Amino acid sequence: MIGQQSWDVGIGSNAHNIAATFAQANRVLYVNPPLDINSLLKGKLKSRLKTISQLLFGKKEAMVKHSKNLWIYTPGILCLSNNWITSSKIFRLLNYFNNKLFANSIAKTIHKLNFKNYTLFNDSLMFLGLEQKRLLQPVNYIYYVRDYMVAVPYFKKHGTWAEAELMAKADLVVTNSLFLAEYASQFNPKSYDVGQGCELNFFNPEVETKIPADLVDLPQPIIGYVGNLTASRLDINLLEQLSTAQPNWTIALVGFEDEHFKASRLHKLANVHFLGAKAPAELPSYIQHFDVCINPQAVNEITIGNYPRKIDEYLAMGKPVVATKTKAMHMFEDHTYLGSSAIEYISLIQKALSENSFNKAEARIAFAKSHTWEASVQAIYNLLIQLEQKDKELSVKENAQPALSY
């Protein structure tokens, strides 16, 4: 497995969960992304730089066994920084050099582990993954799309053509939403939505939690949000309209604020309460004591294809949920209330408050619990089996063709 995130990234990661699930039945090598010269010069990722230095001088093991079937490998290499280059021809040349350097490093480790007939799974590493099918020659090359990355400024220059080319080369493209599957299918007909797993161990509605101290004195109903408060992903204007129109509702926002949220008019509204970032283990107690949970998502290129993991967390606690209507939210429409404006949010929250019931809560919990990493990975296994069967059928057909004579 190669991807954008290091194993020690410190936040929830689809790649981590998929790797751990793969490792239940397979040997897995998880490869951390290498450092590049630009990050070195700008002093970014200082801890990673220290690790790379130790690797280069043989003071640290590059490969560590994490669990029974899972190894973590950190390449002791330094890649060229090439994303600033305007010319796609020059970028491609330097990118091939980086791909070759990366592949050689991985190949040595694969040899040490005696991996043969392996599948290469790429978690959206579009530049360093571009040439890996040719260089590493896996039995199958799977490209995983979990975000619409080409909308992110860093990837706009070369990512639009590089990701399209990579997907076209892949034996299989898998995504975590319908929107992303439709996007990928433009470049590879073998593109499929395999759903999303969620870690719901913390989110157990049967465990009664004490009401958090900063919720105790807040008047009900409490309309709550849990997650990072970033203007690129959340609609500040919608929240301002909602809070102003319903001054008797308490709007509780749990999470880290970016500068846009800190400067917003929301801080001047008496019924809006910013409760700050909380430890993951604390979040269920907040959700449990919200009357309605919301996800006021901004709809833009970055967010439109996202699978909203927090929706599963809300539902796992049995809570009524009002969220912004997007293509990725279609799968939740039987268990959530979907709106597109502040007016719709107000109406839907009122509806959610009035018709909440034990039966609805139970249905929400059951639905959330069906979204497991085991189910998502099994979908990938099923697609690989189908791919293998089609290859066999094609081989039989080709061998059955009569020889041409002249």
C-alpha cells in the first residue's frame, strides 16, 4: 500500500483502516510517502526529516513490524520537488525520476519480505503512483479515490491530467462515494463505489454518558455539530442565518476553528456556543446530549464528493441528523433529513425534533453499524475476483481463436 498519509499521521485515516482490514487475511506492506526537497528546505515535517536522516545513516530501521501481518516501511530517500514546474513535459520527466527512486526503494523491501504475486493499492498518491504499475509490475494495481483531490490548489496544475492518466492505467479504481465513482468512470470503466467503513467503537448509545460540563447550562433544544470548523468545508452563512432565525435554539459547535470561523459573526450571536476541540473519546457524550445533529456542509469542488464520516457517528448514537444535500448523501436519505438552504434546515430541524422516536433511533443505529471496514474491503475482494474471472474468460477466448494462415 502506498498513499498520501504516513502511518503516524495522528488523525483518522481510511488507508490505516483498510490496511488493518487487509492484514486480517493477507500480508501487508504499508509504505510511508517519502520526503521531498521543498519540505526539507522549508523545514516542514521536522520529525519526518529526523527519521529520514537516521535512515540514511543506518541509525534507524526502515521497516518495522506493526502487527502479525502488517509492516510499516519508511523509504530513506529524498524526492525532487517538481510541482512548481509549469511545463508538463519537464514535470513528467522529473516525476518519472521520483517514481523510479520510490519504486527501487519499495522493490528492495518487497524482496526482503519475499512478496510475490502481490496487489499494489494506491491511496490517491497520484504523482508518485503514476508510473508504479510499469515499474513494480504488480498482479493488480488498484487506485483508491476518497476525495476530489484535483480541486485542491496543490493538485490543480498537474493533478488533472496525472490522476486521469493513472486511473486509466489502473486495473481497478475504487472510491468511497457515488460521486467519485462517476468521476473516475470517465477515465476507467472499471470504477466502483465500495462504500466507507467507520470506527464506531466509541459511539455506543447504550453507554449512558454524563452530560459535558459546558453543555449543562445551555437551553434546549441543542442543535450540535462535531468536527473541524473550516470555511472550505462548512457553510458559515447558513449557520448565521439559522442561528439568527431561531434565537431560542442553542447552536453548539464542537471542534477546532479556522481563521474564517474565528472572524465570523457567529461569535456575536448569544445562542451560538463554540466549545472548542475535544479528545475523540469525549465526542460521543456531546452527540448523546444533542437533540439534533447537523452537518452544514459547504457545497464546492472540494466537498461535493466527500463521504461524511461524521454522519455515521451521529447515526450510530441514534440521533436525528439534518445535513446538506449532496450526491454522496443520497445513500443516507432514508435515515437523515437533507436540505440545501437555511430555510430548509429550519423546517427539517423542526421535523426532526417533532417526529423523533425509539424506532427511528434503532433504525439509524442499525444503518450506521452496517458501514464497516470489513464490508468495504470485502467489496474490493469481490471486484478482484470478478477481474480475475474476466481475465480468464478473455484468455480462453483468445486461445480458442483459429490460427490465421496466409
